[in-house]
Amino acid sequence: MSSFTHESMINAHGLSLLAQIRETLHIWRQRYLQRRELARWTDRELHDVGLSWSDVVREAEKPFWRA
């Protein structure tokens, strides 16, 4: 599972190094939090969006820096 916000799609050429680092850290934190949340979903919620527990495990095991 990967979701991108508008901010994560900004062209990095226009950002300062500090802004790029801040944006990267923000994206990594969002991925971490989203994967933790996904791991808490019930069978019903997973079924509603067409995911299985194997999908959840595969996504939850990814390191935060991988999309």
C-alpha cells in the first residue's frame, strides 16, 4: 500500500536541501504510520477494500523508506 500526497510529488529541484530532508522524513513517517494502521484493520475492513492478511503482512514488513 502506498499513497502519495501532493507534497510528496513536488519537484525536488525547487526545494532547498533542508526542505528536501524535511519532506523525505515526513513521507517516511507517513508510510510508517499508515502501515501500522493497516496492520490494525479487521477482517471486515480488509475484505471491504479487497485486501488479504498476506497483503497486509507484505506491506507491513516493508521498511519505511520503501514505497
